[in-house]
Amino acid sequence: MKQSKPRQLLSTKINEGVKAAIAAALEKHRKLGESIAVWQDGKVVILAADRIPPISTEK
């Protein structure tokens, strides 16, 4: 018999897509030397590119 993959909720697929897009954007900024704005401890903080940690996009 044919085994089917377990179905994922749409919200799970959306969440995974958003996480992947954020990881890609962070990596792009880090590699291009561009700063980013993040929310940290209730304030907006600008992180220089050299302060952006490398992100693993592998699952």
C-alpha cells in the first residue's frame, strides 16, 4: 500500500515559511554587511552586521 505523508496544518506550513524567510533575510544582511533593527528588552536595537549571528537554515 501507498504510504501517505502526515498532513500538516496550514498554520504550521505558514510558520515554517516565515521562519525560513527571516533566516534568509538575516543571513543576507550579515553577508552584505548591512545592519538590522530588532526588538530587544522592549526597545528597538540596531545590530551591526558583525553582531548578527550566523543562522543555520538546515532542518
